[in-house]
Amino acid sequence: MKIRTLAVAAAAMSLASAPAVAEISLDRSAAPVEDESEIGAAAGVLGALALAGVVYAIVEATDDEDTSDVSL
């Protein structure tokens, strides 16, 4: 019964908001670009560090070294 009530309320809300949504103008223009982004230079360095981290994680996960035999 609750799902039916929620469905009816959602339908009523969508019908009520339809005219307001229809009036919204979707014409958007992009802002002019003046200079190159400053983050562009650091993107290569960050990408290389991320790749190195992934490779390190894979090497550590697939390491077959048995470390459970510890002698005191």
C-alpha cells in the first residue's frame, strides 16, 4: 500500500513540475578559454606516479616469498 501511495505522489509531482521544466532554456554557451590549464603539466607526473603505484601493488600482491616461517 505504501509503494502505491509513493507512486501516485511521484506521478503527481512529475505532472505538476512538467510545465516548469519545459520553460527552462537549455541554450548554454561555453566560457572563452584564455590560457592553457596549469594542471596540464602536472598530469603526466601524477599519471606516472599512479602507474608506479599500481605496478608496485601488483608486484606485492603476487609475491611468492613465504614470510610465515619466522625463527626466533
